[in-house]
Amino acid sequence: MQKIKKGDLVIVIAGKDKDKTGKVQLVKDGKVVVEGCNMVTKHTKPSAGNPQGGIVQQPAAMDISNVMLYVDGKATRVGFSEKDGKKVRIAKKTGKVID
């Protein structure tokens, strides 16, 4: 079970976008893509989906260690516990069950 999952609200704790919050769009190989954070400029060729081509801004992946889960307006670490025979994630700061 992963500590950070797709759809979680996270806060960036390091890098150029420090203190920005956003939803996780993708988690893969220890990297995360956070909506609106770590934006990069990409030059695209014209294609069927984008007939104009041009310069596009899109979020790039960042290391998972640079984000923390954001629960109730606070950055928190993630712990695990068993509830009704099922492993669940818990916010360390509040003790609240996340999922």
C-alpha cells in the first residue's frame, strides 16, 4: 500500500513550487505529478489532437519525497493501521482515517 495515491491532496515541501497545494494526477516509480505544480514548457508538433502545435505548459513529475499529504489544512505524515480487518492510511497529525 502506498502512502500517496492518485487523487490525494498534497502540499509541495521542497523545490521551486514549495508551499503550493494540488491534487495528485499520477504516481509511478517514486515520482508524482501534481496538478498545477512543477510546470514545464513543451514544444509540440502539429498532430490530429492538436492541429495547431505550438508551446504548451504541462506539469512534470517530481520526487514523491518532495510532497506531503495535506489533511484539514495541515501537512501530515502517513501511518498505517488495521480497521475491521482492513489496512487503512492514517494522518499522523490528527489520527484521522484517510481512506
